[in-house]
Amino acid sequence: MTRGTQDGNTGGTQGGNTGGTQGGNLGGTQGGDTVGIGELAARTGLPVKTIRYYSDIGLLPESGRTPGGHRRYAADALPGLRLIQRLRALGTPIAAIATVMAGERSLDELVSRELDAVQEQLREATWRREVLRALDDCPAPERPRRLALLAGVGSPDDAHDRLVRYWHWALPAGLPRRLAQAVIDGAVPAPPTAATPTTPTTPTAATPNPATVLAYAELHALATADDRRRQPQAHQVGDVASFYAGLLDACALAGEALVSGCPERRAEALGQFVRTYARVDGHDDTPAFRAHLRTLFRRGRRAGSFSLRYWRQALAVTGETPPPSAAAGQGYLAAPLAALHEQVAGLPLTAK
């Protein structure tokens, strides 16, 4: 008779008696301070073959074997086996449980890591769900275009990385690093996926739905297309640090105005925005210059305008009225720039 057969009999017929009566004697006399596989099965309700499997892969090491070949386990095997049983009931991978049983990771660390893994799976599943909804809820002639658009994204995180790379390429080379990073953070929205735990200073991503997923895919297509455009360079605006810093200051004020509804802060934001453009050619903020700027912005609304298309899609992702917590979050520039654009041009930046 083989050892595997003996273990099976112990857990199946004789094993029930061994775990209930004879097993106690084995643990107290013949087996020393150990327990048999049948007793572990009886105490936990797990099949013998499952416990044997845990032993074979090293998750529940044996302390030895009886002369007849039956497996014996240390007295503390029962709480360890119950821990394995409960973690498996939660769907925890065996590889992750093994790190706890080996003392390589605490239970707290395991829970934290598993929570992160589930959050990531939820993000991916939510993105896929909204992509499919966007394909399902559209006219048949439009579906091939949407399919190509959404398929080009890959994963939402990959799309985000490509948007960031676009802005690194598009901004002037001489822009100070911290200023460039501030522009990139404000210009690139977070992908619209399932929300993850946040703090008051870490805004959540955009609400995932077919519209925001499509808008993010449009952003990705714009930033990776052959006809993508660079942002204003030194030969166009002169002192690039002063120009981009001025725009960021104007957007910060406009963002505060959106949140508070304060007319004075709205006027202050517009003044800062206009002065930033006026300094490019050495002008002052006069009614004549504002009329000139209005004409330029209205001209920039032509259908093929890269800037117009980009910020329209960014606005569709972030929303026109972001929460106060998004005042400096990813993609926060879209709503303030839209508000400033409308103040200057007298026309909304949204597609409508």
C-alpha cells in the first residue's frame, strides 16, 4: 500500500476515527505533540486531498510521518490551516498566502497588497465595460470608427503615458522643469476608470462612462497623430517661463472663480490671462488689445484647430465644473481654460 493511499484511507474512513479517537491517542503518545491529517480534516471541514495538496506544495509542512507512512503535523498546524482556509475563501492566491505562512509578509501587508490588486482589476474591468457600452450604444455606421479609436488606446494607463510624452515633446525645451511638470499635470487628465481610495488632496479620476471613455480616446488619438502640434515656443511668445507661468496663474484664479462663483476673482483671472498674452508683443491690457485677442481666439475656433479639439476633449473628461478638490489635480487646466476662453472669445469651448 502506498503512502498516498494510506493518507486517503485515514481521511476517508479510518481517518474519521483516527481524528476523533485514535488520533487523539496518536497525538498524545505515539505521535508526540502532533496531529494527523484526519484530525485536521475533521476540525476544519477540508477534504483530506486538499490538506495533502497544501502539504505537497509546502504551504502546510509536515512534521514527520508515522512508521505506517501517515502524515503528522505540528500542534500549531491547525490555526495555520484555518488561516489558509479563510484566505482561500476570500479568493487570495496561494502564492500570496505562501508569503504569510513563510513569515515573509504579515497579514496586514497581504491584505493591503490584495486590496491594491483588486482595485487595479476593478479599474481595468470598468474601463472595458465602458468601452463596450460606447460601442454598443452608437449607430452602426459610427461603430467602426469608434472601434478603431478605442482599440488604439490599449490600456488607459498606457494612453495616459502617451499623453504625458506628447506634452514633454510639445512644450518648449527651455521651460524650467518644475514649470513644465505643472503644465503637464494640469493638461493631462487621469483616465476615467473606477475610483480608487483618495485623500482630500488627491482628486478622483473622471467618472467612467461611455462619453468620458470616448473623450479620453479622442485625446489619445490627437496626441499620437502625425499632425499633432507643439505648444507655443520661444520664437512665438518670447520668455517661455513668463508666458506659461502667467497662464498657470490665470488658470488658478479662474479655477477659484469657478468654485466660488466670485465675479471679482473671475475678472482678476481674465486680467492675468490677457496680460500674459499682451506681454508677448509688448502690449498693455487695453480695450483695443482685448478686441484683438478676441479676434484671434475666435479665429482659433476653426474646425481643424488642434488646441480647440484637445481642450474640448479634455473638458469632456474632467467636466465643466470640477469639485474644489480638483483645483490642482490631473487635467485641472481644462475647466479654467474653457472659462477664460469663453470670457475672451465670447464663445464656449464645448462642442455645443
